[in-house]
Amino acid sequence: MKKVLVTGGTGYIGSHTVVDLLENSYEVIIIDNLSRSKREVIEGIEKTTGKLPRFYSADLCDRTALEEVFQKEGTIDGIVHFAAYKYVDESVKEPLLYYRNNVEGLINLLELVKKYQVKNFVFSSSCSVYGNIETLPVSESTKLNPAESPYASTKVIGEMMLEDVKLEIPANFISLRYFNPVGAHTAGFIGENPSVVPNNLVPRITGTAIGKFEKLMIFGNQLPTRDGSCIRDYIHVMDVAKAHTAALKYLSELSSLHTHEIINIGSGKGVTVLELIAAFEKVTGIQLKKEFASPREGDVIAVYSDTTKSSKLLNWTVEKSIEEMMQTAWNWEEANNT
Ligand code: UFG
């Protein structure tokens, strides 16, 4: 497998994955509509790797513009599909925005996978598909509970679509259910850099530390967890990136078609919001101004991953610690605010 199309390749996980793919000698093409990311990310990728991926500014919901890329590029060996909106609370407020962007974009892309006979497809799914599960860790065979947000529903629908289209399209599919990717590449040229105000926990932590936000709101302190705050499985974004390269390798070695594997991409460790904040404060020596608030609409209380399948199928495990996640996230914030 040589030529890989990365949708959403200027986004957070997308850009880190592009770096890992380039470093593993793939030819990478990026499609991104830059609605939530910045063009300068491409420069960051080039500075990190010394290689410049081809870039198309196109919206996946614009079927004609999308098809032009397929026409121009000729044979595409694999697709890694990131392009989607990802904010849980925004999806509760604007569900149709999420269904339109995340579902329609995937439909268009899959139609072109069929038409242009792309054989390998990796889909960005999310641990949010599990809903609120009482028995942790969650494994791929855990029965899904109802989605807690429209964002999560779009990921459930995406997986369901792949389950259906794999029967028809002669290709192989993987859905990677990411847990919570955080941190940044150590070189310092790419990181979490949305063109909208971020509302994920780590950019809010680093943004508060640097003075962009007055204080950090902690959503929930009386939940049924060990310290009352939510539990998540944080994973360094470069470890997540490497899981995609491993997924493409796995796909390229398959001898059959019409398969769809669902694989958790997590560390296997549950960390509370308060523990993550404490780790940041310890690593950086900065005390954050914080305030407790009600739980956020659409949030699950606790989730972390069973990692058996990812290590068995992909021969992949996480390498980076919580401290490295916090340090690289902070380095990135500092580098981008001077
Ligand atoms: N949180 C706060 N304060 C904040 C922001 C977040 O307390 O200012 C809490 C949330 O309530 C939650 C935890 O921090 O308990 C993590 O929240 P994030 O927004 O960072 O991430 P989510 O768990 O909501 O996960 C979502 C998607 C994932 C995706 C992740 C990162 O469900 O698929 O965002 O984009 F990977």
C-alpha cells in the first residue's frame, strides 16, 4: 500500500497521523475544508517530517469537489477518514449540523470508495459509542448502551454503515474507537490547534494556564467515581497516530475482502478529571484557577478501554505516559502563544 488519502488531515488527530504515515514512507494526500483547522498545519507537518503532503481544500459534503480529487489522484490504496465534527456539547445544541457533516460526508466518501475501488478504509470512531456502561473496561464485544449525544450517534451510525457496506463493497474496513487523544508531537510544530474555541479538557487546561481562559470549569464533582469527577482513558495523540499506520498495515496483509473490524484505541487506564489536572500541575508547576460546575450535557460518567484486541490484531500498545501527554500539550501551548 502506497498512496493514502487522509480526510481531515489538518485536524488534530489527522495531522499527527499524517506525520506518522509520512515517516513510514506513505505518499499522503490530505482533503480538508479547513472549517475547524488551519492551513498552517501543513507547514507544521512539513517542518516535522521534511515532506510536503498534497493538499486539497474540499468539503466532503460537496460530492463534486470530492470526486475531482479521486479523478486527479488515480489509484488510491487506502483512506483514513477523520473529517468530522467532534464536540459533544455542540452536538447537543446543533444536532443537525453533526448529522449533516459527519454522516453525509461519510456517505459521499463511501460512494467513491465503491466507484474508484479503494480497498482499505479506516474510520475514526469513538469510545462515546459505548454510552454509559457499568462494567469497565469496555471491550469491542460490550453491548452498546444508548448514545449520550448526537456526536456519539453519528459515530454509531458510521460504524453501522460500514457494517452494511462491507457486504457490498469489495474492500476491508476498520473502525478505530478512540478514547481521549491528548498531547502533541514532541517536535513542537503540530498540536491541538482548532480554528474554533476549544472545549476539550486538555486545551482548556493549557489555555487556562497560559491565560486565554480565566478559569477551568470542572464539569461534575459528585459523580459516582473515586473523586466525583468523570473518568476517561487519555492517550497520547502520537500513540493514536501510530495505531492508524498499524491499522493500514493490518489491512494490507489481509487475504480476504468484505471485512470490518472494530478496535478500541485506548491505554486501558481510567483517569479522573481531577487526576489529570493534578498531573498537569505537577509537570508544569502551575496552579490552575478552577471551579466546579454541573456535569456537562451529553457526557458519559466513566469509560476506559480493554486493550486486548488492539494489541493482538494491530500489535500496537501505548508508549507515552500521562506526564508526557501533559508536558507536550503544554510545550505546544507555550510555543503557540509567544
Ligand atoms: N471537562 C471539564 N472541563 C472542560 C472540558 C472538559 O471538566 O472545560 C471534562 C468533561 O466533562 C469530561 C472530560 O473532561 O468529563 C473529558 O472531556 P473532553 O471534552 O476532553 O472529551 P470527551 O470525553 O467529551 O470526548 C470527546 C469525544 C471523544 C473524543 C474527545 C476528544 O467523545 O470521541 O472528545 O475530542 F476523542
